[in-house]
Amino acid sequence: GTTVAGGLTFNDNNNTNQLSNPQGLYVDGSKNVYVTTNWNHAVQKWAPGATQPTIVAGGNWYGSQSNQLADVQGIYVDNLGTVYVADQNNHRVQKWAPGASSGTTVAGGNGSGSAANQLQNPYGVTLDSEGNVFVADRRNNRVQKFLPGATNGITIAGVGILGNDSDQLNFPFCTAFDAQGNLYVA
């Protein structure tokens, strides 16, 4: 293999060219590699051949302010370079426009819980062609769909009960669409 981001030594949270507990990964059409670094509470963008990343979301220590993240997980990047990140311990999905110094909550953000406007430790995030946000709501054992601008999600997979029946999920981790628009849930 070829190293395209990070290196071989453990990150002390001050060395920006290292990865500290990477969780999410996204590669865009220009072969930029986006990595969520859980312990740095940030999203790093690695351009092809780069030895240093650019912080495109978070990076301002652990916290719940709009410029902070808390144990980030999954990531999705749209065609405009807008970053959507599952902000696990803030129980929200944050949207960061290119060059933004802070994010906007597009799902959850109302504390930990199972109401339609809440998430509990989201892990995965993806968007469909209409801009709907799909969230693997890990601790609620469901996948939530948020229409653009909506504050309440719609449960589209899982019934909120841990299990292995056909209508249940067991800590969903990530979601993805195929070319036909079918949603897959890990």
C-alpha cells in the first residue's frame, strides 16, 4: 500500500501531519482524502501528494460550540466541497461550507435522545441526490432521514430497538447509496 494521509508515529494532538484515531474516510472526485480524526476532533483534507493536511472542520479542541467537534465519526463531502460530519458526542451532524470557520447543525443537536429532533451517538452520514441527510443513529438503532432545512428526522430503517429481526438494527455504523439509489446500512 501507499500512505496517502498521516504517518507512522502516534499523534500527540499537536503534530498536524499525523492522524489521531482516524474514524471516517471520504475521497472526492479530485482524489482529495478527507479523514475524521476522533481524538483531534477535526476533519483533515489531504490533497494528492500533500505532506500536510488542511483542517476543514473542527480542530478547536473538544467542545459543543459551532466551531468545535466532539469525537467525530463518519463523513460525507458533496460536489461543492461542503463537509458533513457525524459529531458523535454532540449528538448532531455538522455541515461545514468550504473555508468556513464554524459549522451549522443539519441533524440532531438537541441533546442525546430518541425524539425526531435528536440523535444518540451518530456514526455515519451520507446524502442523496436531493440533498437529504441520512444518519446512522448508532445508539438509537435506526437510520434517520432529514430533509433539507428540517429539524425533525424521519426513521427509515430500524425501529429503535436493538436486535437482528428484519425490522431491527444493531448499532448501525454507516450508510451508502448505490448507483440505483438503494440505501445500504452497515
